[in-house]
Amino acid sequence: MNIHEYQAAEILARYGIPLNPGIVCASPDEVEAAAHQIGGTVVVKGQVHTGGRGKAGGVKLAHSPDEARQAGESILGLDIRGHTVRKVLVAPGTNIEREYYLGVTIDRAARGVTVMASAAGGIDIEEVAHTTPEKIQREVAHPTLGLHPYQARRLAYTLGIEREFANGFAKIALQLYQAFIAADASLAEINPLVLTKDHQWQAIDSKIVIDDNALSRHPDYEALRDLNEENAIELEARAAGVSFVKLDGNIGCVVNGAGLSMATMDAIKRYGGEPANFLDVGGGASAAQVATALRLILAEPQVRAILINIFGGITRCDDVARGLLEAMEAVKPKVPFVIRLAGTNQEAGRQILSDAGITAVESMPEAAEQVVKAAQRAA
Ligand code: GDP
Ligand code: MN
């Protein structure tokens, strides 16, 4: 789950990370009033669930309430990479001497929580990781003892931060690590973490991504959710108890089981196709769930073909087949589809489908090959 910068900043502030709290505004009037209240130079920042706001004109310095109002007018309503700005954060402006990057995430290759830091702060860290990976320093935290203070200091020194500022930097790295763990985050980052002209450390831009699997442990996070920022189809899927993740390809997938869904996407790629989504209808694969799944997939205009891959275990293939027919009747997909049905009562299941004029295949590679060809013909 993504949250806004101002919400992430509130969390980080609780762990002692120095930052300038701001005022969230939804209109130019509010921006002007906030700038007046704060006084001096302020920064006006669009609150959207995407980075690179600066480059897109979504971050502006203003030297007076009037300028702040103008900045608010230009940023509110702005489209940043498909996200419409509905709120801005107005915060005291900072005199920046240097910008650093500091982030905490889970590094699967290192099998641990990893703290990353770079002196190339402020800019897109994915870009840095891609073009100059040597500019990113890493420390892997111990799985039970956590991040050691010496590791945090080592990060500071390897970035070339002077002795007098290194402890301040290390303290923030430890605080960010604590916040990451306590928040059940999958990412916590400060970009930029700045050294101000008067030599104070300050977090200028905060980002936290919360691990969806931990939401049940944090009922208070529900209030942080911004439905405007979430994919409408993913929302509908969540309401229906279907796991759905939108992807970039053109082959829709309806599968029961997360593992089989992953394998199905691999099989599609193996035959030169690209999945349009990950979709797990869950164990039951009832007619209603399959119908919802089909509707979700067909709402994506780029879908050219659908692969329905159901393995009957406790759910019997004949029940699934009846459910599929019901779902097809309800949704009437206009794109070609391929059904692979295997497992308990597969013969009976396939018979029900073939009586209705639908051929189901047994093997997954065969189904993947067929659906890729169907999508290529349709494209
Ligand atoms: P992002 O582009 O979405 O990552 O938004 P940021 O909040 O990180 O802002 C982008 C850039 O704007 C920062 O890297 C800074 O260089 C600059 N910036 C942001 N806030 C201030 C500020 O208070 N004072 C100054 N001088 N620059 C700022
Ligand atoms: Mn930033």
C-alpha cells in the first residue's frame, strides 16, 4: 500500500527523524493562508503516489504568500504521470547545501533488510542504480539484532561524509531502520536527506510503502488509504476477494492459486506472449468469482485473448465447468479464450464444456501456446 509524502513524514517524525512538518492544503486559498502562517520561503509540493514530482513541475519554492498561492494554482489539478494532484503540502523552505539518498528495503538476494545510501541524492534512485550502481552503498541488517550503529556510521564514511556530520547521518539511518521495521514497510526512504547550509540534517522528501500482508496488524493504516490513487480494477478485485495485479501485456489470465498464476504467466512468456495481469481467483473458483475475474480482465482495453487455467483439487472440475459456463453467459467475452481444465473429475468437466461447444485443453503448455497464437492473430 502506498501512502502520501505528508503521511510518511508524520510516521518518520515519530521516530525522531528531523523534518519540517508542513500543512496539507486542497485549494489556493488554503495554500496562501498556510504560507502566511509559516512565514518566509515555503515549498509547495503536490501529493501524489508517484516520484519525480520536481521534474514534472509539482514542487515549487515560493517567497511570499502570493507566490505560494500561484504555485498552488499551478500544482493543484496538475497531472503527474497519470496521477491528478488533489492536495499539496506547504512546508518551510530549506537552504540546501547537499542532497543524499537514504532508503531501507528488503533485498532478496542479500536475504535481509538492507539500508542503501548515496551521495547522488535528490534524483531518481532507480536511475542511479541503473547507470552508476557504484554510487550506492549498502549495509545488510542482522535478521534479529537489526542494524548496528557501526554499520550506519560506515555508510556515512563510505559516502565521504565528514566526521562532524557522520554521527547525525548515522542516527537518521538507525531511526529510518526502526521506522521501517515498526511500520511493517517494504520500503522507507528519504530522498533527499539534506545537509542544510547551517549544517543540520533534514529529511526533505519521505516515502513509505507498507507491506499489504501486514495491514491486519495495523488497523490505523486504513485511514491513510487514498482511494483516488488506487487502480479502480484492483479495488474491485480486492472487494471480491480476488488477487489482481495489472501488468503490461495483452493476454488476460484467470487462474486458481497464486503459484499456478505465476507458472501460467511464465508459460505465456515461454511462448512469446505477455500477460495482461496476475489473477488468482482463490481456491473455490465459484461461478461468481470467475465472472468477476472475467469482468475485471475485460475492463482492460488492451486484452486480446484470455487464458483460463483451473486445476481442480478440492474444487471439482465439473463444478468449475458449470461455473465457467455461467460466468461466460453472464459476461460474454468478445475476445478469444482458451480454457485449460485439469485435476479432479477433469473428464466430466471437459464434457460439460464440450457439450456447450467449448473445447478445454488438458496441458498447460498447449493452452499457453494456443492463447499466445490467438492474441497474435487478434492484435
Ligand atoms: P520529488 O521530485 O517527487 O522527489 O520531490 P522532492 O520533494 O524530492 O523535491 C525535488 C527536489 O526539489 C529536491 O531534490 C530538492 O532539490 C528540491 N527541493 C524540495 N524542497 C526544497 C526546499 O525546501 N528548498 C530547496 N532549495 N529545494 C527544495
Ligand atoms: Mn524526492
